Amino acid sequence: MGAVLVWGDVLMKAMDQQKLDRAIGRRLKTLRTQAGMTLNELAGRSGVSRAMIGRVERAQSSATAALLNKLCAALDVTLSDVVALAEKPPERLVRLADQPLWRDPDSGYRRRHASPPDAASGIEIIVVDLPAGARVSYSPWGRNAFTQQLLMLEGAIAVHIDTKAVRLREGDCLDFDVMRAVIFENETRQDARYVIIIRARRVLRQDVRQDMETSTMQIRTGDTYDPRVVALLDHHVTAARAQTAPGSAHALDLAGLRAPDVAFWTGWDGETLVATGALKTLSASHGEVKSMHTLQTARRRGYGGRMLRHIITEARARGMTRLSLETGSWDYFKPAHALYLAHGFIVCGPFEGYVEDPNSLFLALDLSAPARR
């Protein structure tokens, strides 16, 4: 018989640990097989040893939250896909007694998947109990973007996002993404409880498809001597520098865009210039996205997505296998972060002359993988 947990006034019987380990192991192996990965390939992508993955799949070892996070990121699935074991058809109602409950063997952190599995709304609701003194770390996420909010129900915790700590108390609500390393820490002597609300990644992918369907932009080779182009680029460079700490702005000026290793394009809706974008060749196999900008009054119409997909297509056509970019790391650049992540970019380290900088976020796209449909 499993351990009995008190949840409010309701008694919950937790799943037997060995049974849960077996279910998680089977689910991980299924997801790995569906992704066409060998144990060695998953080990290489996740940073988890082949031996440890094998032990988890065979239920010979209980997976920790940190380990599952690495495997989920490499498999491009959420933790809920594994822990909630959502293999049955979608349901509109899930009773408290049927909501999957998982306990991290390292920290004692408890995670209850409260929302129906695979809900059509694309929303997941997770209830978390974080014991006093516990600390749970998550590395940056994988290829697809999703956003989440945290609502504190009881107690207090600190959420560390990169080097910044946000301390939350009862009733506070925090919106954050999964692009950077995140640590949840209970620094107090009392247990804490909070709710995580996730907007599932498939909704973001649907937004990308809608952009493709609604955008009427025509893309042309850019003319850096056209006064309309010069004016938009001047606004782009000025805005980027105004929003960026001194020494951290890397936007190309007109001279940079005229360099022989840069291909530059403009996007037009009729005769209105609405977007720019460029591809800088770093090597025969490596390109960099530059000068991505959309006219302020033309945003949220899919123009940025169209330009980015054009650059990706051009990079593939030139035989490149990697496409990288640098952008700002703070809230002003969040729309750009969502755009890049929704198109498959993942967080990476500095490249080609860049250095570690808290004001910069580096992203990369593997062009050797099949193109998205």
C-alpha cells in the first residue's frame, strides 16, 4: 500500500514507488523510441549517461526531477508527458483521486498533475508542494517554446532565473519562460505550495501556422540605399542600442549590411516596408541571423515569422547545418524569444567572437534536422 498524503481535508493514496518507477521507465522508453533515438543518442543530447538512462527505463533507479528535466528537454516533451503518463484518450474531468502524484526522491518535492491529460485547451495545471529547505533545479528547455505562470498558495519560495532571484509569498503570481535555467527554492522552515499553469507548446506552434496562412508579405533583396530601408534600419539600430546595456548591442549598421558575407532582405506589404532580416555567413556550414526587425505598426501579423522562415530556407539552400543568433535577454525582447523558440531554436552558448554576457541570449537551430511542416 502506498504512503498516505494529506491534501487539504482530502486523503490521497500515492502510487507505489516501484509501480511509478516502472510506469515512468516504460513511458521514457516509448518516447525515446518514437523519437527514433538510441540510448547513446539520448545520452549525447541530454548529458545523462547511457547507463543511467538504461537503469531508469528498466525501473532500476528512481528518476530525480533534475534528471527527468534533462531527458524531457532532449526528447522535446514536457515533464507532464512523462509523469502524468498521459497515454489514455483526453478527458474533460479528472477526479482528485485520479490525478497523478509524483515525488522527487532527492528533494521530496511533490508534483500533482491536476488538469485533464492532453486537454484541448492546451493548458496544464500543476500543483506543487516544496518542502522546507528544498531546492529543485531545471536547465534551459529544448526546441519548442512554452510559457508558464506560478501562483503561490501557501508559504514562500524564491525562484532563481539565471542570476536573478524573485521571492514570492502567498497570493503572488509570476510569469516566466523556460529558456533559461530556473531554480525553485524554499528558503523557509515551512512547506510551501504553489500552482504552475502552463500554456502548452502546441498552441504556440498553431500560432506559427496561423502566421503562415495570414501573412501577405513579399520578400525582396534588400536595397540599403533606398531611403525607406535606411529609415527603418536606423530606427532598428537606435531602438536596439537604447534598450541594450553599453557594450552589449550587436545590431548591424548600414556598412555591416553591405559587407560581402551578409545577405539582406526586406519584406513588403504592397509598397509599405514592414520587415527586414539578414543572413551572415560565418563559415560554409554556419550562419547567423541578423537585423530581424518588424515595423512597429505592422507587428503581430506574421511578418517576422515569414522573414525568419525565409532566412532558414536560404541557409539550408546554401548548405549550412547550423543557424545561430544573439538577442537581448530581458523582457523587451520576449516577443523575439517566443518567435525563435517556436521555430525550433534552442538556447546555446556564445559563438563566433561573442562572449558570455548577462544581457545577451544566444540561440541556435540545427539545420541538419528535417524541415518543419
